[in-house]
Amino acid sequence: MTNYLNKEDLQEKLKLSGRQAAAMFNIDGFPYIKIGKQKLVREDVLDQWLSDHMGEEIKLDYTKV
């Protein structure tokens, strides 16, 4: 079964603040789906995205949060 994460799940999984987790969904190229107002990311796709960006600095844009 595919597991989808919302902002709160992402916050818990990555030990982020709520604001940081929300800003993750605004990163250009971040792999999420939007259903209504809710943004979700598949857990396996998130893990791959994080692996692909290992060693990079991820800049968060708080202006859209």
C-alpha cells in the first residue's frame, strides 16, 4: 500500500517545524500532488527525492507559506 504524507506527517518524519514542512511543498520540483487545498507527497517518492538531493543545501521560501 502506498503511503502519502501531508504537512504534519512530513514535519514528524523529517523533524521539521510546521513552517519548514509547509515550505518544503513550495520547493520548485518537489514531488507532491494537490487534492483540493491539501498537498501530499508519496513517502517512497519523498525518500528518493531526498536521496537525489543528498549533500545539497535545500533553500526554503517562506514567502508562500
